[in-house]
Amino acid sequence: MLKKCYKAEVLKNRHTAAGKLTVGMPLAVVFIAAVLTEDYVVIDCFNWWYMGLLPAFTALLSGVMYEKEKRQRNRNILSLPIDMKKIWDGKVLYGIRMLFISLFVLCGAVLLAGFLFKELLHIELAVEIGIENQLVAAAVLFFTSLWQVPFCLLLLQLFGGAAATLIHVAGYMCMAVVISLKPYFMLLPGAISARLMCSILKILPNGLVARPESVTYLPELVTYKGVLAGIISSILWFLLLWKVSRQVFERQVAE
């Protein structure tokens, strides 16, 4: 049944803006970084994505899914002999799929941009980040961003489109900028991605290279000590938000 709900969600969103957002937003950030910051293109692509565009993407994607149901007032699902929690699970799985695709597109485009700038245009990159580190960074960003899918869908159920987007993006950026520098960063999910990228990509949340002379630099930021704890915490937040959000959805649909 869950597989059918997931496939139904894929079909429902086939002709919406979901696909364009998933491919277009990561390509846009790579293009802008390539034009504005040639020698910093790799670190700026990643930093701009996880610091601001990733939460915006998740919120907008969830909004597309939410508006589809809102216009129909849930009539298309209320008549089905299916547990509403399974319907919700299908939405979350679809959101996870699109999150994965967006990070795959971003990583591929960044690798291509780095190759073109260095090998074909002979532009010396200010910071060299190995392919392995970029691939690891993309994988870590996926796992530390999973929580955003059920969280954004939950906010939409509670507050509606514009308010949900504002709450998520503003809250995320506050956590990513401030809390990510604290020892207790793993307690709040929005701080985890930014903190772990300090270790993996050696990029501070403010976009500067993690060097002693950089503002907000601390030696503990570039160690791998908290990487595993951060990933585990993100997954636990994801599971918790998934459980809470599906219960809220079931209750609201029944009202």
C-alpha cells in the first residue's frame, strides 16, 4: 500500500513545478556562483545551497505538494479506503526523492563547473576541494536535511504556504549561522548541516574558508569529532518529525 501511495504522489506532481524546482534551483546557484565568484565557485555553490537555498527549496517543494491537495480540499484522498498515515508517508517519500535528486544535480554541476574552470579555462581555484570530499559532503547533506521534508509539510498543515516558508527559512538560517558554531549544535537540526560542512569542506557558515585568520574560526570546527553525532541526531529528528507530522495530518483530515 505504501508503494502505491508513493507512486500516486509521483503521478500527482508530474506536471507541477516540483521537477523544475528540483533541477532548476541547484543549477541556478551553480550558474550564479560561476558568474560572480569564479575562483571560489566550488565552495560558494555548496555554501549558498545549504545555508539558504536548500531550506527554500524544501519549503517551496512542500508548498507545491500542499497546494495540489488544498485546491481539491482533500476530496481525492478522503474517498479512498486507505489509512491517511500511508498517504502522508507517500508524500514524505516523494519529498525525500526530490531532495536526493536536487543534491545529485548540485554535486554533478559543481564537479563539472570546477573541471571547466580549472582544466579548460585555466582559472586557478582559490580553494581546492577534492572530488571525494564533495561527494561525501553531498551524501552528508542528504542525511542531515531529511528532517526538513516532514517538518515543512507539517508547517504547511498548521500555518499555510507563506507563513510556513518564512518560519522554516528564517528559523533554519538563524540556527545555521549561530547555533552551528556552538558545542551543542547537534541538538537543533537546522545547525547540523552547516557545522558538518566545516569539517568536510572546511567552509565556515559565513562562507569563509576555515582558516585561523577567518572570522568565527575555531579549531574544533574543522575536526571530525561531531560528524557521526550530527548525522545520527539528524536522522532521529527526521523520524520524530515524520511521526508527529503524520499524526497531525490524520487528525486534520478527519476534521
